[in-house]
Amino acid sequence: MKNCLTLSFIALIITGFLSCKKDANAGITGKWQLVSDSTHTSGIGPNGTPGGGTYVGQATDSYDFMANGQLIAHVAGKVDSATYTVQPGNKLHINYSIVHEFDGAILKGASTDFDLSVQSSHKAVLTSDIITPGGTIARIVVLTK
């Protein structure tokens, strides 16, 4: 009888731990309003000058991070689809499957890794820094719910 109680207690504890599995995407899942999308460069190439720009989100601009790892982005009247994963260390990997257009550049099948900061249930900031031989390219995306 004592062994049955012990085994039942252990099974109950294991079931509790398994049922409390945290969804890695829980902090970003849902529909977010795009506040701004900024890029900054330190100057690309030997004659490049620093530059960048900021796109200010409109009422119809959104990023919809679905629980199944799909992302649908509505930005500047265009619709883009992608897949995403949240990786250890609050890293967000976005793989654009169709077309991603920003500052006149069209990238098909491009992917981007961001540092993800979900600052509250209503604000998230995605940052990306790419270091190239010619300089640094930084991107900051601000989202709200």
C-alpha cells in the first residue's frame, strides 16, 4: 500500500511538471500594431555615408504572430508571410517565405534574427544588428497591442 501511495504521488508530481510546460512563443503570440520600423547604417563600403530611415506604422499595419509559428505582416499596404521561432536567450528568428520589402529592397526568402524584448503584454521591441565588412546595419521594430 505504501508503494502504491508513493508511486501515485510521484506520478502526480510528474504530471504537474509536464502540464506546466511553458509555450516559448507565448510572449509574442498574437496580433501586434506596428508603431515603427527603423534602420540605421554606419556607412556601407569605402565611400558609404551613414544613413537610415524610420517607417511610422499606420492604423492598418500589423504583425500577427500565430501560435503555429506563422507570421502575417501587413505593412504599408503590402502583405507578407513568414515563419518564426523564439529561440533561447530571447532570440526571434523570422524567415520570410514570400517577399519582404523595406526601403526599396525586395528580398525573397530572406531571414532575420532579432533580439526580442517583450516589455509588457502591450509592448514588444525587436532589434537586429548586422556587422558587415563595410559597416553596421541596425534595425529596430516597435510593436504594441
